[in-house]
Amino acid sequence: MGRERKIIIQIFIVLIGVIFIMRLFNLQLIDETFAQKAQDNIIHKEIEYPYRGLIYDRNGKLLVYNKPEYDLMIIPREAAETDVDKFCAVFNITREQYAERHKAAKKFSSILPSVFIKQLSHEQFASVQDLLIDFPGFKVKARTGRAYTYHSMANALGYVSEISKSKLDRDTANYYKQGDYIGQTGIEAYYEDYLRGKRGIKYKVRNVKGVDKGSFKDGEYDTLAVTGLDLKTTIDIDLQLYGEKLMEGKSGSIVVIEPASGEILSFVSGPSYDPTLLTGREYGNNFQKIALDTAKLLFNRPLMAQYRPGSIFKIIQAMIGLETGVITPQTRITCDRRIIGCHGAHSYEDLKGAITRSCNPYFYSVMRQTVLQGRSKDIYEDSRLGLNEWNKHVRSFGLGKPLGIDLPNEQSGLIPDADYYDRAYRGRPWKFSNIYSIAIGEGENMVVPIQMANFATIVANRGHYYIPHFVKEIGDSTSPLDMFKEKHMTSINESHFELAADAMQQVVEMGTGLRARIPGLEVCGKTGTVQNDPLPDHSVFIAFAPKIDPKIAVSVYVEDSGQGGRAAAAIAGLMIEKYLYGETKRQYMEDFVLKGEFLY
């Protein structure tokens, strides 16, 4: 019995030995996991960040470029002998801040480098460079940040900052890492994939103490960083700066487009901020101040502000009336102010005169005839059917939906249809007499300034448009993205637009748009005075010039400034003059705008 037990014990010991030998064989010769981990302890990847692409205006003037920045890195084990008091004095931080950052770095790794101070400027780095030798365990890693030639165009250009956790989680391609920088808004965000370039990688050998022993296999596996693509924008920076000057102290927007191409020449959002504030180490503090400013400096008004279109909308009503055959250019309608209020001394206008004098009863009647065409014997159903047909025509002008321009956060505005009013009335019946204020650009109609500038291009082009856009060249490609080359047609026959152009010319030469008149130039425009109770009305104006072969189309919104023929018309005229002639000779008009007393 004792001998059998002895044999069993011996067999058990042999089995355990065999198991250990097999496991050791597997670890050393078959399973590469531990070999890889051992190699990872001595071979480390260093990211080489590329230069971001540069941004130019349409004439080759540099708008956005790169400037050197430096991250101060720490290896906690090597920094143990650092004179903390001296370090804090040199880098202007407290002992508490030092301790907190040192603790975070040590938690990450005691032998691998991590960021201790971000984004030292070139000047800051130069002032401490010779002192770094006194602080073992600290070294500098170079990268680049954004810089600006002009303190201008912040809302269109956008800004670059460290990627957020939420964006990192949405990065399905796994391109970005924590600490990377990314375009957050504007052109920087929309064209991020072109601007960012491609990171390079250098493999370095370090011993167990973290000491750098040089390149792994003489750099055989290293890759070079690839610089991002440059962008040539459609912006005329001289016109942009002039527009921003005119908008100083005002809230609103100026959008200028080249009708033949859809290229955006100027894009002013007021008030705005200096783009240089959202760079460097003070980014966090400055962003908070800008974001909390009650003037809404980050609010991109040309794309995001939604207003009623006002009387400008009457031109669209006229075009729909002609297309549907409910009126002709010769149709005269009595200005019956018992139906809807009006202004000015007129009583019985034809279509051109109604546009020129902005006759409310005329366009009330045009829309009533457009909507109520007897499609159904039921007045409520007839209103529903007619409104939906009207809606289709209006939407063909690019209203009620985003145009699709190359900036994020574009709003759609609102052009109501039958479903909208069904929801608004919560199932109760409604008919045209309940909604007629939309006939004159009031009520539920909402537009965005970029849409109104685009509408000006539609009339200038006699019925078509190209999606407005900011970039005309990407890298070596001398054309914009394909979607910006497509011609978009309205549902209106192009022949009808000649009347609109004639009427708009008349508005400027003898109507409410006199302040946009430029001697020797056929300017076509339309004023709008948009209700804004209880505050003063918004001043609105659209225009294009010259009448034949137009080179410029513009929309101007000046909030709380009263009549469209004052602030907005004056600014639009000055922008046209500046672009076509390179200067403005009407100094009295510029003085009027800069003074800003539009309600008196």
C-alpha cells in the first residue's frame, strides 16, 4: 500500500514537471506576447506632428499660418532631483500645481514622458531654453499652433483646439489620440481632413531606466510627417476688412457672393472676436470670456441667425404669381389698406410698381390667388393643397432648408407648409385667412442671411444659383469640390426674372433703396424692414450689380436699426462700390454708416 502511494506521488510530480516544461516551451518559443511586451519596454513610438495646411484669400494673401509651440514634457523618475521652488519661479506656477501635475504624470508612467505644461510660445520657450539643463527629467517637444495675418474673419475661419472626449469617441477611423488638435468650427472644421496632414512616427530605443539609446534599427521603420494641403479661399480680404469696419458697433451680418460661381467674397458676422485669442496657453481663459459675452461673439449670424425676410420676400411672391399665371406684369391691384396695412402714397400699381413701392395689399392678393385656385370645393382643403404647391416653388429658391455651404452649423430657416400649420393649430381647421401674413415676408417665414444673399444671386443670374462656398482651390487642385460646380435651377421660368431685375433697379434709383445708388452703375436692390417687437425693426437689404453680367450680390442685416433703406441699403451700396471700384468715393455715406445713428 505504501509502495503504491509512493508511485502515485512520483507520477504526480512528473506530471507537474511536464506541465511546467510545456508551459515554458509555449511562452518562449510559441507565444510572442511576452516577447512583444519585453520589446515594448525598450522600443517607443514618438509622434511627429505635421504642419497644418495654410489658408489664403482669393488673391493669394496669407490668412492663416503655423507658428511654433512647445510642450514641456516630464519623465517623473528622472525629475526626482529637480529644484521645485526654482522650477515654479521660472515657469510661473505654484508648488500645488507642480505637485498635482507631477502626480498625474507619475500615474501615467514614471519612466515615459507626458505633457507637464502645454503650448509654450516661441518667446516663452526662448526665455527658458537655457535654464532647462537645471531641471533633470524635463524636455521640450515642438509642435505648431495657428496664427493669423489679420485680426479678422474669426467666425468663418473657425479655430483649432485639443480634441474633446466626445469627438474622440466618435472618431471611428481611430485617427486621433488624446491631446491631438482638431479644427473645431468654420473652415478649419469643414476642411479638417485636408488641412490636418498625416502624422509621422519615429521609433526610439530606451533602456529600462528610460534613457534614450537612439533610433530603432537606424530608422528603418520610421515614417515622415506629411504637411496638410493649403486652401485658397474665395474671400477678398480687403473687402472683408472693409465690411467688418462698417459693422463695428452693430449686430448683424454682411454676405457677398459672386453670382457666376457662388464664391463667397465677404462674410461678416457682427459682433465677432479676434481669432488670435483662441490660440496658445490662454485659449481656455479666452474661450470662456468669449463664450460668456452677452454679445454672442461665437454666434455665426450669416449662417445661424434666423429672421423674417420682410418685403424682400415680395419678389419671390411676384415670381410665383407669374409662373402660376395668376398675374401678368401688367396686372394692377388696388392698394386696399382695409385688408392689410401699407405705406407710401400709391393706390393702383402694376407688378413692377408694386415691387418698387413694396405694396402689401398687392402681394396679399397675389398669394391669395396662388393658394386658393379651387383645387377643392372645401376652403380648408383648398388652402392646404394650394399652400403646399406654393411651398414647393419657394423651396426651389433654396429657402426652408440648408443650402449646403462648406461651413458647419448652417440653419435651414422655415417656409411653412400644410403639415406645419396642422401641428401649429393642433388639428383645428385653418385656411388662407389665418396665415396671410406670410404673403409679405412676415408671420412664420424665417430665412438665414446666407439664403438672402443667395436669393440676390438667383435674380442676378435670372433663375439659377451655385451653392455658396468658401474654398476655390485645395492643394494642387484648381477647382472646388464637385458639389459646388452644380447649377441649381428654380421652378420659375428665367424670363420672369427680367421684370424682377427691372423693379429692383427702380427701387434703388427712385424708391426706398436710394442710399445704395452709385453714380454710373446700375444697382438692383430691395429693402426690407423686418418686425422685431418690442425692439426696433431690423434693417435689411439685398442687391446685385451691375444689372447686366452681375459681378457681385449682397445681403445686409443690421439688427434693431429700423428701415431697410437706411443702415442696410447704405452698407450694401458701399460694399458694392468698394468691390467693383476698389474704393468708395461717397465719404458722406461711409460717415453715415460709421456714426450708426439709424433711428433718427
